[in-house]
Amino acid sequence: MSSMIKKRQSLLPGDTGKFAGILSGFILLLAVLPILTMIVMSFSGASNLDFPPSSYSLQWYKAAWHTFVSPDASDVLSLGKAMSTSLMVACLTMIFATIIAVPAAYALTRCEFRGKAVALQLMSLPLVFPMVVLGLALLLVFDSLPFQITTSRLVIAHVILALPFVVKNCTAAMLSIGSEVEEAAQMLGASPLRAIVDVVVPMMKSGILAGMLLAFIVSFNEFTVTYFLYTIDVMTVPIWMYSRTVSSLDPTVFSFAVLIVLIDFVLIWALEKLVGEGGVSF
């Protein structure tokens, strides 16, 4: 009897057994293994791609820096140009997705209208829609237009992909704001629009910031849909990196990939510091 009581006491709520700990560690290892492999290969001192490397050096980081400051004449587009395009598209995606998501989140939370359930499902559609099919469909749509757009179509595509993340975070922030806040503002003389802009939107700050940073991350790292929409003169960093691996794998790609992962890590760290884990909805 005492042994059964001790066994039950050892499994208190929140405690994990040995098997659960091992399984969690194994899953975590599988998740970070590709990143660790990439980091190790970026420090390879060998001229081939054997893993693990026979020696280690900074030669590929030096080559990556040389590629950035002195691009090869054979490259159709420099890394600096691709980086500026990625940053511009990501910033525009962040801005436009937020402009659309904030009123959408308010309407989905506060308003009752016919088709609301369908609208909620449509907002999440880009999360489950096959990226290859989406990219091909957008390509057909943009090519059918009577005018040509280059960077704009990347922004439009990335807004479609990032919008569910921004809407989910803004909606989560809206759910924590009671309607009595607006009623109090209106009783003090504010118009309905003024109550939303001056009271509700500032209280949504955590959700808006989380959605904006997630939109930037999604856009900056997006490859599949962008592959169908880029042009030879307008390409993002992921597409530029892919172009370095088409004929033969350039080991400097590992160094560039480490830089991208570092940028994403800093953004996610900033996201947690700014809004906290409770304000982020994936």
C-alpha cells in the first residue's frame, strides 16, 4: 500500500516520466539536427561536402563575405540586391498584412454577420493550401494581367501567406479586450471610430507586434511561392541561395544560411521580449 502511495506521489501533475523525457529530447534533437548540421558544415575546412568535415576553418565565411562585397561578374544578381529586395518585400508585407488584419480581427471578434464562420475558415486557408499550387495559381493570375508587375506580386503573395498569422494574433489580442472598454470611451464623448483607434488598438499592441514580426519572418524566409513569381532582376535571398545550388552546391550557401537563421533567431527573441509568449499565436 505504501509503495502504491509513493508511486502516485512521484507522478504529480506536471511531472514527466523517464520515457516522456527521452521522447521529448529525441524529438527536439530531430528538430535542431538540420540546423546543427548546417552550422557544422559552414565551418568545414575541406573542399568537398563530406560530413562530418575532416577539418574546420572560416574559409566559407570569408568566401561569403567576398561574394557580398565583391560579387562575381557571372552572377546575374548580387547578394546585396537580393538582400535589399527581401528586406523591402518583408517590410511591405508586414505593413500591408497588419493594415488588413487589424480591422479584420475587430470585425471577426465584435461583429455578427452572415458568413462569419466561412470568413474564419478562409482566413486559415493559406496555412493548409499546397504552396506549389498556390504559387502556380498566382503566376497564372499575374501573367493574365494587361500590365507587368514584379516586386508588387511578391508583396501580394507574401501578404496572402502572412495574413493568417497576423489575423490570429490580432484576434487573440481582441478577445482579451471587453466591449465595455469601448462603451466607456463613448460615454466619455468619443465617437465609435475614435474609441477603436485611441483605446482598442493600443490595447491590441502585443498581438499587433507579434503579428508584424511573424509576417516579416514568413516573408523573409518564403521560397516555394516566390519561386514561381520571381524574375531574373527581382529575386529574394532564398531564391538567390537556391540559384547557387542549381549546377553545383556552393558551400558558401551554408554560411549564408547560418546568417538567415541568426536573423530569425534575433527576431524571435525580440518577439518574446516585446510581447511575451502569451501574446504570440502560431
